[in-house]
Amino acid sequence: ENFNPEIAEETNGFFYFVKMQFNELAQEANTRKDQLFERLTDSLGNDGVFKFKQQFYNKKIADIVTNRNELRKIYEDEDQLIRKKDPIFMYPESNIGRAHLFSPVKIINERNIETIWFNLFFIWLTTIVIYFALLFDILRKIITYFENIKLRKTNI
């Protein structure tokens, strides 16, 4: 009804430009991957690379962290598209440490922190808080405080 051939042509040109940009990025990534594999082969040899993969690669874990068995790779939300393919290669959007499952990093104040170190820090912090809560009997004091408030309200 409101089709405009000029806008359609301009849109096609834009999509072609974006496609070329992504093709160039993919080609650069493949080149870097090939160079890395070549360096690995030079240092370990073909048999060494094969043994390395046999020893450290787990297909089931790779299937899980890449969502290979998921039929729908993209979900449509109300106002956005949500990618479910290859979550291990996605970077989180939150700047306060929240991230999706299998995220390689957590971001806090625009600083990337590897997930393992973030999780270890959080576990230790939680352990210390619980230790002091038990040491100073904080849970009982909180319960007593709220019971006293409840009793004051019922006595009034």
C-alpha cells in the first residue's frame, strides 16, 4: 500500500553493505583461527593436536554450552530478539555483574572479570557474611527485633 521503490532500493543497499561488513569480519576471524591452529600444529605436531583434542574436548559439554540441540536459535520478545545460539560466546549486557548462563565474563563498571574469579569472590564474600552472621547471632537478633515490633503493634 505504501511501498516506495526508492526506499526499498536504499534499504537493499544498506543490507548489502552490512552483509559485506559481516563477511569481512567473519573472514578476519577465520584467518586468525587458521593462524592459531597453524601455530598450534607447528608447536605440537599433527599427532599432538589430535591427542590434545582427544584429551580435552568433550562433545556433550560443547553441545550444552553452544545450545546445539536447541531448535529455535532466536526468540522474539515484545520489543527485541533474544539470541539463544552459542551463549558461551556472548558477552553480557548488564554492567552490575549479571550475566546469562555460561557467560565467559561478568562486567562490573565496564570492567571484564572472568566468570571463575567473579564466582570465587562471590562465594568467599557470602561465606564471610554468613560466618559473621553466625558469630554475632544476627539472625536471632533480627527475628527478635521484628517480634518486638509486632508485639508493640498488638499492644497499642
